[in-house]
Amino acid sequence: MAIIPGQYDHVIVGGGVASASAVSSIHERAPEASVLVVGAEADAPVYRPDLSKKLWLDDGADAGASVLGLEGAEFRSGVTVERIDPDAHQVALDDGSVLTYGSLLLATGAAPRTSGLRPGPRVIHYRTVADYRALREVAVPGSQVVIVGGGYIGAEMASALAQNDVEVILVISSELVQAGMFPRSVARRVTDTFTAHGVRVVHGRLSGGSVEHDRVLVRLEDGREFTADAAVVGIGVTPRTDLASAAGIVVSDEDGGVVVDDHLRTSAADVYAAGDVASYPDTRLGQRRVEHVDAAESMGAAAGRVMAGGDEAYTHTPFFWSDLFDDGYEAIGELRSDLDVVEDFTDDHAQGVAYYLDGGRVRGVLLWNVWDSVPAAQALIEETADAPLADPAALVGRIPYED
């Protein structure tokens, strides 16, 4: 706790995974440091992957078990930071208080992109534990839910809800589910699997809709309408950089994140950024912004160590994973189907590896129903960064996948 009221060694803005990791690493290095975490959400930080995975798929799972500890820190929930003053080392809160910090971490995350459907108890732009609770109230066995968006979160939620005996209509703008990330052969398998499990895949774009009593109407641009008990909208996110921009801190024109160096320092003295909001120099892939939990955990921990006096550079390349019905995958780097893709799969595409290349350099690897091979994929990204492949077909067999 602060010795001087309103003065802290470290202030962390944002109540998510990156914040919890930063608190832990600060107190590993500096147990006596005073730390304040300010979160706009009413809830304590939770392990966000559980919101679309474990809490729907594991019998008996409880949201309370997903709460992340902030031991050793003061936590103010439901409070918004209105502005920061890097020169004065101060932050102003919406309750009128002004706090002074030694170092400041911006872990503000990202906000869901909104749509023509106004958010409410039955229209959920899915991201928080409050969103989970709201959806749990209405997504009961036998209910109907329209999911708008076939990307990462839309696909996960369609799979999770269908496995909870919910009738799912999945609206996607592309021909196939997750077509922007997977090679066509895998996207086709995913789409066929969804259909086989009762998910109705609809091609179109959201125009708008309305809520009448206990029903949601979803309207597409071509005039088609669907009604359901709830709508889940997952059409991407936007990094929350308003505080940084207003304070004159550099924000990337390329990926929209707060620009940091290899120690996660922003352009303002003693101000750091981590997680979804940070645009960082990946040692293997160059400047990028990553919206997955491994990035939030590792960046938060690294920022906390530096804030507490350490000097370790952040050199991690985050990976991510998902489960879609009986299929699962791990992946690292850039998974974009518009890159050159070398596929190495079984004939039925039940298992295999896809390599994503640009100019002979491996930029990403998809490990489809393949486990414990992320280190090998990372090594391949490093190797080809310095020695681009003249024959990408030589990648076939580089990462074994069959038992």
C-alpha cells in the first residue's frame, strides 16, 4: 500500500491478464513496492481464454476459479483513468482523484468493434466476464444464438455453444469459417465440421437489428433476417490507445498500438505498455501487435520486471491455441491465408502442419492437431529469417506430426 496517500511506486492501468502478470513480477523483484491497479471493469482480472473455452466445455467449471490474483497490490475496480500526465508522473481518475506514480504501465487492452446492434443483455460484444454471465443467462440448452463473425472468437463461441445444446447461426462474410487465417483446405474442414455439429453457417454481412422483449432480430445487408434469444458479435477489436494519444505518447500508424521498445518502454519516460495495446519489436518477426493471452502474460511479466529495476529485454514470440469441437491447434507467428502457404497434412486433413511464408521466410506455423511443437516452429522462423528458403516445398516433413 502507498505510504503517502495518492502516491505509488507503480500504477497499472487496466484490469486484465497483463496487469496481473505485471503485479506478480513486480513483487517477485521488489516485494515492498506499492502497486495500484486501476480497472474500468467491475470485476477482478480473469484468465480470458476460459471465457470461450473452459467455462463452457468443462463440467463444473466456475468463473471464480478463473480470477487472477493481485496479491500485494491495491485494486480499484469500476474506475476509469481520464488522463495521464507523463511530465508530472500523475494520473487523473474519474472520481476526481489524482495519483502520482514512479512508473506507469498501460495495459488497457482492446475494445470490441461495435456493430449495427446496440450492446445489451441479449446483444453481447463478447470479451469480459460480465459478457460471459449475460450470455449464460440466455444461452441455455434449446435456445437460439446468432453469432456474427467467423474469426477467432466467433468460431470458438460457435463451437462452445453448440456443445452446450444451443442452436447456433454463424454469420460470416467469407465463404468458409476462419478463411482469413487457415489455408482453404483446413477452413473447409472446419466449416464442414461446424455444419456436421448442427451449426448453421450463413454467408453475409451485418446491417443492423433490434431487440424486442426477449428476442433479438439480426438483419443482414441483403435483407435477410434472423431471430434468436441472443446475438454474439465478434468482429474484431481496437486497441485502447486514447489515453496514450492524448498524452502525446507515440502510437503506431501501422497496427494502431502504443509503440514500445524491447524493454516495453513507450516514448514517455517511466511509462510502459503491454498486452493487446502494445506494438512491440518482435525479435523474430519485426514490429507487431498481438491479441492473444500468451502475449499479455509474457509482456506483463516482462514489463513488471523492468519497472521494478530489471534490465531484461522482451524477446518472446507469443503463440496461441484453440479447440474447435474435436479439433485443436497451436500456432505461432502470422497466420494469414494471403501469405504463401506450404501444407503438410494427412489425406483427410485430420492432422498436419501449415507453413506461412513471405519471400522464402517462414512467418507463421499452424500445428493442426499437433502438440508440443511450438519450439520447433519458432526455431524455423528464426532460421529462415536469416536464410530464406529457395524451395519452400522443402518444408514438408520439417515438423513431424504423425504418431
